Amino acid sequence: MTSLNSSTQKELFSTSAKPEIIVNPVTGDRMTILDASGENQGNYTKIRFDLPPGAKGSPLHYHTEMNETFTVLIPNPVVKTHL
């Protein structure tokens, strides 16, 4: 796994509008909407998820109308799958 340099991280988290932040008070998960699809002709939505240590994240799911891509920013994440 390679680390992202500071300019790449700035590009990932750049936003065209004021970000909207949503925090789950139970789990501590934080979602920051950086670019909503309404701001870019429906091309994409860019969201940053910050999960506290030990967080479970989203349950297993799939999408039929969109693609979902993740970029991991910490160097050595521990990922557990239950498939």
C-alpha cells in the first residue's frame, strides 16, 4: 500500500461548497459531504468517512444504480471481513 502525498490528499478533500458534516452519536462515525451530485451535474458525490478505532462501518451491501470507490488514507488499516 502506498501513502498519499499532501497534494493528492488536498485534491481528495477539496470541495466546491461548504461541507455538510453528519455524526452518528452512537457509533462516533463521521460523514462529511464534500461534493454533492447536485453541485456537479450529477456526475458524482464525494464523501469522506472518518471511523473511530474498532468501528464496524457500513453493513455489507451493494448498489444497482451507481459505483462506489474507496481510498484508504491511513498506512496500515486493519480490515475484517465476514463473508
